[in-house]
Amino acid sequence: MDLRALRYFVETVRHSSFTHAAEHLCVTQSTVSKMVRQLEEEIGQPLLIREGRGVRLTDAGKIVFERGQEALGVVRSLTQDVADLSGLVRGEVTVGIPPMVNLFFPPLIKRFKERYPQIKFHAQEAGGQVIEQRVLAGELEVGVTVLPVPADSGLTSTELGRFPICLVGTPASSWFRVAQPTLATLDQEPLLMFSEDYALTKRLRTGFIQAGVEPVIVAQSGQWDFLLSMAMAGLGTALMPEPLLKRLRLPADVVIRPLCEPEVSWRVGQVWVPERHMSHAARAWLAVCAEGSALPLF
């Protein structure tokens, strides 16, 4: 079986699109389509149902997708094992980093590259939940997300920093005169939140359930500047991590209050699968991150 065809098939399923898979793989759409057809011919039955611009798995496709991820993970581990014969003289590591967090990682990456100049470092950007899935699937050895991860997720984690989540709005916000707002304070308040694929959103939704609050979400986006502009226009309350707000120059009339519930704080950490083989390069990255306190980096 052609591993490249298998990889193209897996990426097509993950992106639910030949076009998006081609963009991710840096090849033409026709190349991806051809390789998937080749795989289907080799398997002897269709793997995908083409629906407009999207695709859907057949029963056979579900099996090939699941086993294909495992096979590609084995090949990656094999490549890493061979590279590890050279110790840390050569090698590479890819770390998944969410877009809301990546601004704070250059100092760590710089320290790592100075320590191990021959190791190639790659940063792969995606939402925290997507990164967790890619780590579990073996696409990534290590990734950054918002903690905690579920106890039964199959992932282990280490915390890099813990910070308050802040409410951002205007003097017209219902919580303007509340000195120590909680999630209960936001009951019936129009909210502006990050998209559902952000781990922070998942954590906040869990917090709302625990607080017995039904959130009124008027807008969601992966763009923090859009959410802030909505908040500054008085269209709702944005929930943002404190370190992000400290890096921005906000107008004087913007109101910011830390959410006084430590259990729903913004906890940034790294995750990996503990039972899986980890390359020397990935272990070196974790070791560099663990040196001293990571808090000043955020």
C-alpha cells in the first residue's frame, strides 16, 4: 500500500475537503484526488462519498481511516527511532501551539534552538482541542492546550502557567460595578467567546454548567481582535485571558475585571501520550520548558 496515498486520504478526511487537504499538504487538488482514487482501487471499494465540496466516509472508509492513522503513526515513530541513533546532534520536533498562545512562546523556542541548534523545530498552529486530537492520533508528539484535560483522555500534562480570565466590556455592562464578578454574574449577559474548537471555550462551558448558568452567546470567533471590537462597541462581554489583554493597547473607556473563580482560570500546559515512544528531540523540548518557572514567559 502506498503510504503517500494513505496519508492523502487521511488528510482529506480530517479536513473534510480535497481542497483544504491539498492546501495543508502543499500539493494540487488533482494530486490528492488521484492518490485517493488509487487507494480506493487498491482497497477494491469506495472509501469516500463525495458530497458537493465535502466528503463523507463509507463503512470501509471508516476502517481505513482508523487503521491508516495507526499505520502513519508507526511510520513516524520508526523515522524518529532511526533519527535518535544520532542522539541530539540531529532530529526534529513539531509542537502544536494554539493561535491564542503562540505569541508567548518565542522565548522558549529561542532557548531551545540555542541549546540544540541542529534540531529542527516546527510549530503547528491549531485550536487546543484539535491539538489534543492530533497528539492522541500520533500526528504530534507534544502539544500545547488549555488544562485540565479529561482524566480518561489518554493524555498526560504539565502546566506552564495559570492566569485569570477577564471580562471585557464597557461601563454599560451589567457587571460594571461588581468588584469581584463570577460566572453567576454573567447570567443573561450577552457573551462574546472564542470558537468551539478552543479548549478555553470548552473549559468555560464546563464552568457555566457547574455554576448553573445558561450562557447567552451572541458571537463566537477565532479572532480575538473581532471579539474585542464587539465588546468595545457595547455588543456583549468578551472573556479573555489576562496575559493577552496585557499585551494590547486598549482604549481608556474599556472596562476589564478579572473573573474571581480560580477553578476556571486560564491554565496553559503541554500534553503528550505517556505510553508512547517519544523522540530525544521531543524530550529535550519538554526538559527545556521545565527549567525554572515558565510564568515570566507569559
